[in-house]
Amino acid sequence: MAEALRTAKGVHDILPDDQDYYTFIKKVVRHRARQAGFRRISTPIFEFTDVFKRTIGDTSDIVSKEMYTFEDRKGRSLTLKPEGTAGVVRSYIQNSMNQLPQPVMLYYFEPHFRYDRPQKGRYRQFWQFGLEVLGENDPALDAQVIHLAHKINEDLGVGHIFSLQLNTIGTSEDRKKYMQVLQDYYVGKERSLCEDCLSRLEKNPLRLLDCKEEDCIILAELAPAMKNYLDAESIAHHEELKGYLDELGIEYTENDRLVRGLDYYSRTVFEFWDKEKGAQNAIGGGGRYDGLAELLGGSPTPGMGYAAGVERLIANMKREKIKVPHKDDLHVFVAQLGREAKRKCLPLIDQMRDAGLKTMGALGKGSINIQLRLANKFKVPYTVLIGITEVREGTAIIRDMEKGIQETVDFDEVVDRLVELIGEEDLDKYSPGELTY
Ligand code: HAM
């Protein structure tokens, strides 16, 4: 026998029971996004590597060690998308979305890929939903994106678990000045830093502020505060945003060491942290990225967005024992005996499904009893039985599986009778909407 193959490390099948959670989250996001004027976008699973390299930053963890980068047959460097924002901005530029009424508001629900060390809440393929608002830099928009993220957490029943951490990191010029201040501050303290921070000190000292190692945390707490090095406009933007959040009744914690792991941010940054576990396993984060479009060769275009990890949301929903509704339960199993009966069953099943009855059956060649046992395993409330006698008489038997009673009805009346038994309100009558020509 050939060796049974398994999934690669850090990736998972999403089995039907978990699909219910993905579907539910997708519906909540779609609903909230649509209410706020967002439209859905999907960018390709892979992009030219430069899309991510130029924006997320060479020294970031993502670009330096977490990207799935490969060459295509012509030697071009491509990368599986590790996050959604860079691709969306690339698409905004490529598709001249600056010609549309601004701001352009887009949302996505997509798989992403990072060569992370797999552990709980950290996978190599994971799903994110994201919101991006392009073409406007009003702090009221920052407040609206944060509010929307908060609402979605609440709709999913996990709002109370997370605290909103908020900071401003100013413009890239401010940060350059501040990074010099930080480098000066750390002179002579190198011996207390972890290995990662030692290399960050050279390349991206800002990241020293959000290191999770104990000694590094102590040093970061004593470091000069970034606030004192920011321009007046950034401070004003931040104050205005806080005013709007207060107006919306959203609680936040001001966290002046929150810097985020991607380089493209400017001014507003925020994350939703687990109230008990802190920064580890943040459910989502985002911020303003006013300089990103230019890095990708576009004209200056302000932007603001958020993304959340779907697997982490699901883990928290499960931890809170939250169950999601699903519509997969079957109504009817059709059991038949003989080829003639099977032939009659197929169009009948088709009519039942069209009427909104979730139906399976006309399977196999087992005895009626074997098929009834199978129907029980599928937990259907009703089974339709068609044997040789029923074919001859033009009838069918409808069996109530729970009560164990059955009735014989004319073949032509089977669908109507089942609809009556199941009840109009429980039929699966979902319609994707009318087509127009
Ligand atoms: P991020 O903080 O890198 O931001 O990722 C957002 C969320 O994705 C995280 O909070 C986490 O829930 C989830 N996540 C990240 N990596 C993994 C992983 N390896 N396994 C499972 N879940 C993961 C961004 O990606 C930005 N693009 C957000 C943004 C949108 N900023 C502006 N617009």
C-alpha cells in the first residue's frame, strides 16, 4: 500500500463542522461591511514579491523570514500573499480606482500565507477578513473602521474578550527622528536585549518597543516616549480620533508602545488584544497607511484599514461555547427497492429539492431495512419508501422516523404532503436573487 499522505506542516483542512463558523463569520462581515458602503474585492493569491517587499518592509518579520516566495518558470519572483493590504492598494492603483468617488471602501475574506512557527493560533495558511478605505484621511474614518471592527467582534459574541489598544506613530519623518532617539537610548544596554532585538536595533529599532521578552519589556517601558517626537498634525489627528471613539462609546487603552509589525503604517495604529493574554494572539489589527500607495508607484493616496484572523476568532467563539446556526440538516431520505422504483425516485427527488426539501437518497441496492437504518444515521425526520408494490399502485410511503408511523400517499402528492409536514418556514428556499437580462 502506498504511504498515506498528510497535509503539510501548519496547514489544515476546514471540515464541514468548521465551515459553519467560516460561513457565519463571512455573513456577519458581509452584512456589516455592506451596511457601511464597502464592496468585496479578491486579489490574487500570489503577487510579484516586490508588492510585499516594498510595503511591509525588508526588516519586518514577514518579509525577512515568513514569506512563501518562489520563482515561476521564467525566473520571476512571486510570493503567496502574507497579508491583504498591499495587494488591495496595488489593485486600487492598477485599476485607476482614484477615478471613482472617494473614499473607495473595500473588504475581503481570503486565505493568507506566512511561514510562521506553527502553534496555537498561528498557522501557515490562515484566513483573514479585512476592511480598507482608500482616498481620504479624515480621523472620522479611522473611528468608523475601528467601530466596524468592534461591531463585528460583538456580532460574533466575542466583543467582551478583547480590549482595543490604540496608538499613533506619526509620519515616517517623525519616526526616523524617533528611531535615532531610541538607538541612542539603547547604547550600553545591548547586553540585556534578546537576539531578535539586537538585530532590530540596527534595522528597525521601533520593533524593540513591542518585544515580548521580559528584559526587553522592562527596557522598552523606560524608553523615551514616541509621543514627544511627533508632529502637531499627527497629535491633532489622534486627539480628534479619540474624541470620535468617545462619542461612539468605544473603550480603548492608549498604548504608546504599540507599533505593529508592518512598516507601512502612519499615524493611527490599533489592535484588539485578549484582555487576559495581552498581545499574544491578538485577534486583529490595523491602522492608517497614508504613504503606501506611493511605495507601489501610485500617486499619494491616504488609506486606513483593519484585518482579523478568522481561525483566532473561531477559537475564541468556541472557547466561549458559542454555536453558530447551520442549515445542513436533511429533511428527507428516499429509500427504494428495485430498478423501476429508482427510476421514479430521481425525478421525485428533483421536485422535492426544488420545493425546498433537503433530500438525499436513491442510493445503493440494499434492502429497505438497510436503507432505513441509513436514514436514521443521517437523522432525517422523514423517509419516503418506494417498493415494488408502490410502483405498481402509483403510491409512496412517508415514514415519520421519530414516531415510527407511516402513511401511504399518491405518488403525485408526495411533495405537497412533505412540505406540509416540514412546514413552509423550515424549507430551504434560499435564493441568490433574480437574474436580469
Ligand atoms: P496583521 O496584524 O499582520 O495585520 O494580521 C491581522 C490578523 O491576522 C492578526 O491579528 C491575526 O489574528 C491574524 N494572523 C496573522 N498571522 C497569522 C497566522 N500565522 N496564523 C493565524 N492568524 C494570523 C495585517 O495583516 C494588516 N494587513 C492589517 C491591516 C489592514 N492594516 C491595514 N489594513
